[in-house]
Amino acid sequence: MLKNFWYAIAFSNEVKQRPTRLEIMGKQFWAWRMANGQGAFMRDQDLITKQPLGNARAEGGVLVAENGQRYAPDGSGRALAYPVKERYGWFFVFLGDLPEAGRMPIPDLPYLEDPNLKYGRIQGDFPWKVHYARALENGMDAAHAPFVHGGAFGNPDEPEIPDYDIAVTPGSGIATIFLKPTPSKGLWSRAYSSKKRDTLVKTRAGYWMPNLSILEVNLPFGQLLVFNAHVPVNDMRTVSKYIALRSFFTGGWANRNAHQRVIKIFEQDRVIVEAQRPEILPFDIGAELHVKSDALQVAYRRDRRAAFEKGWGLYPRGKQADDVEIPSPFLAAVS
Amino acid sequence: MFMNFWWPLAASARVGQKPLRVTALQQEFVLYRTTNGAAQVLSDLCVHRGGALSDGWMTGDCVVCPYHGWEFATDGACVRIPANAQGVPVPKKARVDSYPTVEKNGWVFGFLGDVASAERPPLADIPALDGANARRGSITWNAPYEHVIAQIGDLQNSAFLLSDEFVDLPAALSDERATNTEWGAGVTANVNLPKRITRRLGGLVSREETAPEIRNASVLLCAPCVTVHTLGQTRAVMAHVPVNATTTITEWLIEQPIPKADGAANGLEKMRRQIETTPVPDSAIGAALKRINQAAAKHGWSIDSELISAEYTNVKAVVIPSPARREVPELAAAWVLKKVPTRLPDF
């Protein structure tokens, strides 16, 4: 796990005034919303007693532990607290001790804040037993579609990935790949006329450090966008929180079908990604063999590696350790 | 756990055209049959993204990784990368370890190691139990395989397992003899089965009595983990394969004059407490395995499973090296996945 990034860890509408306990990076936290609406995020552990806070409740601006002890979310209390920002419908927390000026900002994602875009939108959770970086690589992988999703959106007869360009910015890479289309099934086949079948499909796939991915499929009948925040619950578990936009069948009546399609795709991936070894994506670029079509995944691994080399790896071997805390910028400011 | 042995990885009947995953020595392997029926053992770990080949399928004689469709031939070389443009050569590094595979008397053996054939311990000498009365099955133990073998290799326990009616222990043994070879050991004795009384509860209570009898019993140990058992006319072959340092799967074939529906399953289950919780008895077979393993350790064949558990689990994939790593110099730089760490021999 890497520190010093803004991690999308929940959907904004999941965080309420009543505190919710969440496991992130193998540790327990509290997320809640103060009276003014501002989100707060705090470790579920008293810094002095090392005990969890029990059935905590929010009161005024602070979190009150079961034993009555009060904890302020600005670092002035006895628990590690972390900065919170909200964007795109996700709840972002800054996990690390880098001062604000040095932080890579929350990235500007395309489409999600475009007021003119009249797309159908759904969001949801897919929990699975994978490391978040394996999930992320899978979420932006075009080459696996013909084998894992054949018929759904991969074309088993056209598995070749043509050379593609990657738009690289610090902490992000977006590839544009032109693929042969797959005939659609079910409801979507009604939007799929025969004369559109020979057109190459522009596909975009990419990532933003540390845990966001995008897959943009421009089907002959419209656009489908799947954004994912791959939330690292611990080394072996991830919840992929997806936001899926579609330019066709934008009405709410098609949401159920859209959800089913996303989940079906994820379930096909589950079998494969849960079996990958080693479970944790290696920091060593040479630990696995890459071919040309893996350029995007290699770019992501390089960004991960660069962060690791800055000393941002939380756990020396990559595995979580119970005795290592994620440092808080507030505490750094105090000390 | 030791490399450079012929490990019995599965009963032949379990290996087919659909790839089969087998975990042994803390590693995953894929077993399958080619179109001509020959069994093959490969490392299960795709060199590309660590996908499990055993979740894939066969195309001709190639096993196909389910993630990106890479096709691996029986020698472990990848022969097709579907995402590559036509005509782009497959890199030399696109390969997995392929292990020499032999099928004998109902078992598929993989040579898990890299030493030349002249240096390899022999294949286990096992009888074919393929009669109509043969039964097979498996059981998983929470115990190291050395403990399982020491217990099941004990003549009294073996007699208990193979007897048609379970003998009250201890059965008296006489005329015990032991033999030792470089990679094996054997014990034989006469088992004096006591008079047995069976009560059957039906509409009426009936009582049956069997006369005391003497049966010849033997246990043969074949390195690295096979035991061959006889009791009178009953014969069994068991492969006690370590999944890891603390878990063992015993796969067994048994042939009984009067076959029981469950084969040896019930008897093995009855031994669970003894195998998983009691200290290892000082059986001749247990001692022989210790001797053989010490010899293997001196060769440097001991896999450092503690190091793997502590440092590599979930973080770094390692594989048991195959003979091609030593035998094919032009592939020296082609192995992306590192070899399992071994312990230095104690001197």
C-alpha cells in the first residue's frame, strides 16, 4: 500500500452524520459528516490507549467514543485523522503525512462533471478478494476482454490489440485503442444496426494514481463509460466502487439492466483475478513478463514504483503490518 | 518438503483434457492430457500476469491461460500471444516451467526439480491396483506429511486401515522384519488378528464370531511420499503429498477381496485425531523417511518453506525449477519467475 495519495474510499452518499466504520488498508476507520456537511475521517484507535473507540457517535464537530472520550477530526485529539474532500460523488481521503502543498491533487476526470452531458448514470459496489492494484489493472485492460468477456464486449475472433498511444500526465495514463466491435446481445442489440458493425470502436482505458480507473467504450450506438474507485480494504480485499455512464437508453428504466451488465462483467473477472499470484501487484517491474499491449499496465506500475521509491510504501515488503500506522498530516503539523 | 523427486501428483483417473489444478510443495501445478492421452505437468503460474493456467482450457495440445489467451505447449514454451500483431515473434521469456511427467500404475508423477536424469531418485515402485474391486479417494490432514507417513506407515495402523472389520488395537505382531534401500524402506510382520465379535441389530439381535487368524502385513515406503500397504489379500497405495509444511493430502487406491463402498475413507477418518494431534510414533517407516529426507537435504533439495511463508506469500511468486533451466543454456536468461529458495545443507 502507498501513502501520500488521495484515495477515493466511499461514495459520498454513503457517509452520513451517523459515523460509519470502514476497513481501509487493513485498518479500521470512522467516516462521518459534520453538521455543516463537511466529511471527516479518523482512525478507530486511541493514540494513547491503543484501544478502538467502541460504539462511537458524532457530537458537534467531534467523535465521541463509547467511553466518553472525545476526538477531534483536525488532529488536535487523540486519534489519527485525515483530510477529506468530495468530488464526482466519491469521498476522498488523504492517507499520508505530506503537507498540502506537496500533494498530487485529486485528478480532473473527464465527463463526470460535464453539466451538458445527459447520460444515464448508475453507481454501485463490487467487493472481491483481490489486491486493489490487480483490480485496477483489470479495470483498464483491453486485451483480456476477448477471453474473459467473450460475447459481452470482447470479440474472441479479434483478440489482437493494435499499437496504441498513451496520454501521460503525472500520476495518470490514458490509452486510446481502436478495436473491432463485438455484436451486442439482449436489450442493447436493438441499438446496434448491421451497417455499424464494420466501424472500428474507439476505446479508451486508463488510470489515475493511486486507485481510479476508466474504461470508455464507444459502441456504434453510443458511449459507455465505466469509472472505478478500487478501494483497498486490505491486501486481499477490494471494493470496486463503480460509476457507469451511458449515452443511450438514458432513462432510469434501463438502470437495472445496466447494473446487471456491470456486475456480469465483474463476475467474469472475479474467477480470473482472484486466482492471480502473487496476490499483491509486484513493485518490481520485471517480476512479470510484459508485451506491447501491456504498455498501459506498465505505465501504472512505473508510477507505483516511483511512489515506492519516494519512500511512500507503507509496509516495507508490501504486506500490511499491524504495528504500522498510516501517518496523518495533522499530526505531522502538530509535532 | 523436497524438490528433485518424482512426486505423485494425482491418480490417473482425475487427469483429463480439462486442466486440473494440484497444489503440492506450496506451489500450484496444472495437470492435463494432450490429444494423444499423454499426461503433462506444468507450473500453473502464467508468466504474464500470474493467472492460473488450470482455470483455462485446451487448444490442441496447448493449455490456454484464461486471462489473455496465451497458449503454452507441453515444453512450457508459449506459442501464441493473441494480443500481439500477426507475425510478432513470441518472446523467449514467455514460458513456464514444464516438468518431466510419467504415468505409472494409476498415478501421474511429475519430476519437480531440475537435476539431470542420472541424479534423480527413482520413481516409486507401486503395484497397479486397477481391478474391479479397486476404490479410490482422498483425505486432507492438518499435519505435516512426515507425520502422516510415520503414522500410516506404522504396521499396526496400516493393519487397522486395511482390515475389513476394524481390528481393536493393538493387534499382536510377530516375525517383524525391516529392510532399507537408498530411497525407500519396508516393514513386514504377521498380524495376529484376535477373535472378533460382531453384533448386528436388526429385527433380532444376532451375534457373529470370527476365529482368530494370522495375516501377513507389509508397508513399503517409496520416496518421496508413497506408501504401499498389504494385509492378506488387501492392497493399498497412498500418496501423502504436502500441500504446504502443515497440510497434507493423502490420495489413495485400495483393492479389497470384499470391496467396501467407502474403500479406506472411514478408516482414515477414524485416524484423524491420532494423526493430527498425537506425537509421531517412532515407526520404522517414519525413521526411514527422516533418513531419506536428510539425504535429500544434503543434496540441497530442501525447499525453504518457512522463508517462502514469511517473505514471499502474496508478494512474490517463486517456482520449482524444471530441468530445462539447467539443460538449455540458451534459455538461461529466459526465466522470469525466480526459483524457490532452498536451505543450505547442515554439515
